[in-house]
Amino acid sequence: MCSAEPINCFPMLVNILSNTFLRLFNSTARIRVWSEPFYSTQSPEIKSDIFFICLSYMLTLAAGLPPHFAVSSMEDYKVKSVH
């Protein structure tokens, strides 16, 4: 019926129990339950926006890290420190 993970199994259990109770009371209605643990976007524009925001952040981070290490090692060279 469901996988062993609690995040997937609990909604399925609720669905089974709810529909069982509805059948006991002779109802024709059915309850559908689904699990979507992570926010998913259906719009490709939002996906591309998120991609470009993450890409620009990573490029900025990648551009800023090497100078940090270079400055750190130059300071060590100036004061003649040994690690």
C-alpha cells in the first residue's frame, strides 16, 4: 500500500481509514489524500528564476572565495607566520 517511510505512509493510512468510515456509513463520497513533502512549482518561469538566482549566488561565491584565501596567505607571508 505504501512505502516504509512515515512521510509517505501516514497520508495513505489516513486515506484508507477515511474511506473505510465513509463506506461504513453508506456514503458514496470518497476522500483523496496525497503527500507532497517538498514544494514543487508547475510553472517553468518560476523554475528558471530560481535556477538563475542560485546560479548567480554560486558565481558570486566562487568569485569571492579565491581572493579571500590569497589575501590570507599574503598576510601570513608579511608577518612570516608558519602554520
